[in-house]
Amino acid sequence: MRVCFISFEYPPNVWGGAGTYASTLVEGLRRRGVDVFVISRGSRHDERKKIFRVPVSNSVYWRRLFFMESAISLFHKLNGRYEFDLVHFNEPHVILERPKLPTVCTIHSTQVNEIKLKLEGIGRLKTRVDIRDLILKSSIGSIFDLFTAHSADKIICPSLSLAALIRSHCFVNESKTIVISNGIDLEVFKKEKYENPDKFLRQFGLEKDNYILFVGRLGVLKGVQYAIEAFKSISAAHPNLKMAIVGKGDFEGYLRDLTRGMENIVFTGYVDSPMVRKTLYENSLLVVVPSLYEALPMVVLEAMACGKAVVASNVGGIPLLVRNGKNGFLAKPADPKDLARLMTILYEDEKLRENMGSSGRKFVEKEYSVEHMVDRTVKVYESLCACT
């Protein structure tokens, strides 16, 4: 089977879970024998690895639209040479001429739902970034959601909660949505470690087991602002504890303003190296995921794969991963006091952290391997190709 996989995010241009999903799925499909060609943003093709790039602007609100126009043009050229059996879009797309092939799209979130969440947050945040996102990004994204829902043959969603939102907001039948949980490549977390992780951590001013870790896109709905507020109250009693914020995004300036003068909060920028990310996870005290909404976040799977306890918001698909009191804690969304309470419990109880981390690792190994994700994705491909 020959598949064209189209994704704006793909290594080395990865900003969040969608890019991690793309890389993990493509590598898993290739190991399974699926002939996958990738079209992504960038400046240079790598025909040996079957990765093709389109050089498009990285403008904040219009980049996916610019990308899709160029990506579809390249798709038609490649299809003439390689004759694909199926095209798989990673995240919503808008195209004027649909490919005459079975079409799959993975949707990781819905902008229609995000509009609602942002409207609820305006009163609390009062930031230009949030208002711009609401007027431009969310409205454009909502058009993408609707167009995709009615142009794709199948929509893959990582959680039941997101599938329900897609059906409700985009007016599609239940038969069109398929729930396939995100999977994690556990082999990545068995590779070589840094010989001297302490030396590596020192470049960020961090020490083993003495920092709370956030990993993800720095956007308003990721809730980092609430984790920062929670950390401020914790650090008053524990001044040597630090917080590491890994990622980048259009909310970064606002977050940096919140932390001005706080030397115990470190911004590392985006980390694209799996070994670096793994080292940051493994040496952290705990991982915090304070999102206002998530479908099935890769960061939780990565944290558990590294044997770390997680404090995460009780929203979306997160409760499918975080079993409260067993492999982590579920916090009330947008509640810094609850985040601080739960993080303090873990900070003060090393044995509880170890037990939760061990439980999380076993849970991921059993339920969320990349093989399971690939198996179900291949079945979707085969069912569509059998109908053509």
C-alpha cells in the first residue's frame, strides 16, 4: 500500500503533539511495510527518505492555508509518478479540488470548541494574544474543521470526547469518525542516555529531581499561566525548587511577563531532540499538564513512558490516561490552588512519586503502544482501499 501523508508539522519542524504524532505514526507504518511518502513544510526534499517539502511562509494565522495550497500542488505531481492508494492529512485542511483517492484526516482538536473556551477565558486573561486568536486563528480554524469533516472519507480522533465534539460541531455522522488512541514509541525511551545528565541539566540551571516540568506548545489553552501561578505559591515555601517550561508559541511573551524576576522558572525553548526531551522528563520531579482542553496528549504518554507522575487537568481525554491517585493526579481546570495542592503532595512524598511513575510506565506499555495505533490505522486504510 502506498500512502501520501500530508502534515504541516513533521521533524524537524515540530511544535506540539500533532508533529510528534506524525513522526511516530509514519515510522510505525513504515516498519509495518506501508510505503509512506511525506509532504511537509520546509525547504529541501529528501527523496531517499521519501520526505518532500514545500517552502511556505510561517505566518501565524494563515500558514496552514498557504501550506495546503502548495502541498496539494506537490501531491498531484508526486501522485503522477508514484500512484498513491490513499492520502492521509494530519490536522484539518482546506482544498479546492479533493484528491480522487480515499481520504483520511486525523483531527487532534476542534477550533469550534476552542472558541467557546477562549470566550470563557477572555475575562480572566485580558490579553491581545487571546483576542487575536479568537478573531483570526479560531475562526479560520473552524472553517478548516467544517470543510475537513465533510471532505474526508474517515476522520481519526484520539479520544471519544473529541469524536463527539467533531460530530456535534461539524454535523457529521458517527460512522465517519474513528477513535484511535495516540501511541508512543517506547523504543525511543530505551535509547542511550547522556553519560553525564547533571552536566546537561546545568546548562538550563536545573538539578535532578528538583524541578517541575511542563512540555508543550505555549498557547493560551495549554493553561501554563495557571501552573505558573501555582508554582509561585509552592516556591514561597520551597525556594530551591524550580520549574522548567519546554516549548514555544504565540503566548510565550505573556508567560514571560508573568515570570519576570523569577529566576526559578526556566524557559528552554522548543526541544526537538528525543534524547534531550527524554533527559528532561527522566530527571524531573513531576510533569504538569494544566490544559483547559486536550484530546489525548502525547506529553502525558511521554511522561509516563519515562516513569514520571503527572498532575493534569481533568478535561477531555486526559482521564483516560491519568488514573487519579494511581499514576498521577487529576486537577480542577484553571485552578492554581488545586494544582499547587497536588504538586505539593508529590513534592513531599518521594515514595508516592515512584509508585505513580512505575504504574504509569506499565499502563502505557499495556494500553498505548505505537503498534496498537498503527494496527488500527492500517485497518482504516485497508477498509477504504477495499471500497475503491
